[in-house]
Amino acid sequence: MCDADPSRSPELEASLGIWAKENDCSCVDLNSDTQFKQIWIFCITCAGLVCLSITLVILLTETGKQQIDNDEEEGAKEKDTVNRKSAAEVKKEMEQALEDTEDEPNLNKALEHLRNTSSTKNGQWRPIWGTSIKELSDIGGVGTELYFRFLKRLGLCFLY
């Protein structure tokens, strides 16, 4: 199969001969593509299997999380300490804060304000990876839940 092709230029034939010698081959065959097809079929099959395995893992873990969320809703309905204050309470606190202002910044008051206005659970910061999407919905509403679902799906798109 490695016969000289009259349609190829002599320079190409010489280059193929040098390339074959450098790679310890008897010749370089440009006409046969059986191994090329086999390699591509193997690569596409492997890529499909990897995508399938990642998708299965994601689907199985999401199903488990949804079941856990449903069990939590049906069981004891504990409410997280998300401080919801009325507009009058917030206005009163703002007026009191303006009256209590000092010339020097107070780091302790700033940290206390941060903790009081942040989303905490029993006075502790919520874990980044341990907060479920349902909890995010309870804290920030449906828009927050949709935003984080979108980010999760977008991450999956870039994973593939």
C-alpha cells in the first residue's frame, strides 16, 4: 500500500520517506484510513461514556437531595432564624443608629451589625457547601433559588 503515487509531487514523496525513516516505519500510507476511523470511534465512545457517567452521578445525587428536602418538610418543621423585621422596626433601628453615631469607627458594632443583618443559622454563619437550594429560597426568595440553580446548570455546561 505504500507505493509511490504519481499524483504526488517528488518533494512530498521524499518528505514521507524521511518521516518514515525517523519513525522506524517501512512507509507512510496516506491512502488507508482504517486506523484513523478506529481511533475516532474509540475517542467518541470514551467521551460519551464519561459524559454519561457524570450525568448519572449528578442525577442520582440530585434525586437524593430532593428526597431529603421533602423528608425535612414533612418531618419536624424547624424554622431557621432568618430575622424578618417590619419596616417600622428597621426605621426605628436606623434612627437609633444615627443618634448613637460616634466620631471613631467601632469595629465591634460593625461586626455585630454584620452578623445581625446576615443570613445566619442559630447565630452561626451558614456553610457555603452545606446550604441547600431550598434554604436559599427561604432566605432570599424564589429569585435567589433560580439564580443559584442557573449557576449550577451553567457550571455543568462548562464541565462538558
